[in-house]
Amino acid sequence: MARTHEYATLCHCDHTAAAFRVWLRARHGSLDALNDAWGTAFWSQRYTSWEQVLPPRTTQWHKNPGQGLDFHRFWSGEVIAAYREQRDAIRAHSDRPVTTNLMLPAYQNIDLWALARELDVVSSDQYPGSPGLDAAADAACHADRTRSLAGGRPWLLMEQGTSTVYDRDRVLAKEPGEILRHTLGHIARGSEGALFFQWRQSRAGAEMWHSAMVPHAGPDSRIFREVTQTGEAVARLGELAGSTVTAQVAVLHDSDAWWALDMDGLPSPDLGYHEALGRAHRALWDAGVTVDFAHPEHELDHYRLVIAPALFLMSDAGAENLRRYVEGGGTLLVQHASGFVDERLHARLGGYPGGPLREALGIRVEEYRPLRRTERIVLSDGSYGTVWSESVRAEGAQTLAAYTHGMLTDGPALTRHRLGTGQGWYLSTRLEKTDYGALVRRLLVESGVGPELPDLPTGVEAVTRHAPDGRRWHVLINHRTEALPLPEPAHDLLTGATAREVPPGGCAVLRKP
């Protein structure tokens, strides 16, 4: 396999500016259309020649949001074109598959759906952003996103660290057993294997403190012994090759929505896009449910539950697709500040969200009311909201929880609307973690989705891989300090023997008939 490496550092130089203008001409056709799309009448920003147009650069106040969104789109397209150029040059001399490592969730300014379609094998890097059980949940979220980007094709964990856990301003070490647990977390969710960066820890240079398979201490070390044990374990899983993972729940991801929430001038700095997606996935992971990620315009009918955590920007096509999904029998949860702007980053007029989605939800948002940084509001069902609130009018929807403070008292905070044979839920505030987890579990029950394996305690992952011939394997990862008894004995591929329990901090890959 040939790999091109870690694309997409942004550039705002004069060469980029010239290419940006070419892209804008092709997209908008005329300066009048560009000025309309970017709303340049505001602050007298109107362009009268193409040479005046530049990439977003430092200003004394807010950058133009339409300009910023178009620049993200332009740069993503340039990166994908650069990949195609390098891929095709390699293909002229080799029949090996070509890939590049996706760096989830936000390092690369790329429409990952578009880039993934160009890869022979979708591959990715994964470095946890916090320690302990959060690291395992982070790995699961990363694996589910990569599998979803692959769209049913094989994918590979191209890079991970043997002992690298990023925690804000420091890099922590992995605990004993985590190398295997994190590796199997990816293989459980469909990866065809697992690789590490790097073989030997550098003695000098910019990444001399980046972990490696052979650390500075050499092969007589805990890390190298665990790497060896992990390699031996993965070698026993050959019969999983070609098996797949299925999910009944999807979390929606759209790069345009991400970039829209990255713009200057939003009412709150706490509408974090990737944080919202991560919270939704974590609540589902805690419930023991396998998750796909999907684009709002993808075919969604095979999912029983779809969660839209952060679709601030929503296209007309996406809104209509979600309306059809609900009408056709799906359960949809849309969260606060969704559908506020269209594809051009123009505000939706007449109330939020856009028309078709409003029909699916049976509500109309009249006013957004961000909360103070430390403000915490109580809802009528005893749950707590933070960050954001909205003045919502129910237009056919049933109010399930109401606000109890200020001008919003008795106004809908959580609603449910039945359309066709499905239901659309709307949550107009950010619930605290426990309350949000309870809401997600309620939605799973109402949509008929259960955990991969029932009655597992917190801290145990379970994912099922399916073969075309009907064989199944349950991958169990025990992050607890207690053994996990199995309901019945089963053959464990990792040990080659019959397993009756999963040891503390251990794993099992159980072959099922």
C-alpha cells in the first residue's frame, strides 16, 4: 500500500488567493452573484473587480462569514485535487492501493466524505484526547466515523501511539493493557488491522518524545512487550477478515455545518461542533449501541434513530431528506441551533429551522437566547440545561419538558411531533451529561434499539462483526477492574480456548454459531 501523508494545513498566501479567485468564478459565475452570496452590502464590502477578492485574513473585527465558508470549501477541494494528482502518479507505476491518513475529527480542513470516496482504502490516525474510559470512548467514536466514511469498504487504523494520550497541555502515558484494548476497539468496529507510529522512538528531533513501539528504554520495556502481545493477539483474528459491522443508529455529520459553526460573530462561543457530535456518540456508547455517522442528504431509511446534534447550517435538500425520513417511520432528534442558516450562510427567515425540517418537528423557533457561561437552568422534568435556550412555539408538537425561568417559563424545551409513521424530537437547550444520556436512552427504547449485548455493566464494550455466511463474533473489551462473567461459555479467538469470563482489563473475541 502507498500512503500520502497528513494533508491540509491552511494557507492564505498570494498563490492561494489567485487560485481562490478562479474557484469563486467557477462557483458563482459573476461578481454580482458573489456579492449576493457573501452579503457584501453590509459594511460596504461590495467587490467591483475579482482582483479585490482575497482569502480571509486578519481584521479588526469579524471576518465575512460567507467568504470564510467558501474558503473552507475551496481549500478542501484543492487538497482533494492534490491527492488525486499524487494518487494517479503512483498508479501509473504501481498497482498497490493508495490512501492517505484521515486525521479525525478536526485537524484537517477537508470534506472527509468527498476525500474518502477517492481513497482505495480509507485509513486514519487516532490519538485519544483524554485518559481512562474517555480514551476508550474516543477510540470508539473515531472508529465509527472512519467506518462510516468508508461506506462499507475496507478501512484501516493506519496510525496510533503506543503510549500517547493528549490531555490539553500535556501528553500522558497509556495504562497497562490499553494498547490492546484501544487496538481491539478499532478492529471490533471494522478495521482490517492496526498500525503504530512509530517503530523506534527518535533520539532527537521535533517528535523525540512521541511514543513508539521500541521506546528509548529499548525492547526490554513494558511498552514493547505489550506491543508484541498485541501483535500476537491480532494475528489470531484472521477469520474476521471481510466481516462487517451494522448499526441501527446514525449521528449526522456535514462539513459545511462544521465550518459554519467555526465562523466569527456567533451568539455563543460554546456551540462546539465536534464536541456536540462527541457528546451524542458518547451517550450512545454508554448505552452499549453501535453507531454510524451519516450525511444529512444520505439515505437514512435503514436507521431506526437519527441524531442531528449540530446542523446549524442545513441545505434545503438535507432538510427535505430528514422530513421524508420522519414521515417514513424514522425517529429523529434535532438539537438546538439547527437549521438556522442555509447553504450560503444566510439566516432562515420567518423562524427557524428551514421549512421542511420545521414540518418534521412541528415547532417554530422565534428567538435564540444564549445562556451565560456558568448559567444552569432547570426544566419542568427536573433536567438541567446549559449554554443555550430558545423561545419555541409548538405547531403540532407535544411539549415533553418546559422551561421554568424568565420569559421562557412554560415554553417548550423538549418536544415530540408525529408525522406520518415517524416522530421528530426537538431539544432547544444543551442538557447536562446525565440528563442527555437519559434522553438518548429513552429515544433508543422508543425506536426499538437495544444494546449489542444486554445487561453489560458500565465500562464494558461489546460490538458484533457479521460474516456474509451468517457467522458472528462478539468483541468484548473489559475496561473494569473486575472480571466479567459470560452468560454461557464460548470459543475465544484470542486464547484459542473456551472462555467463561473476560478478565479485568482484558478482551475476548467470541465466535458464535
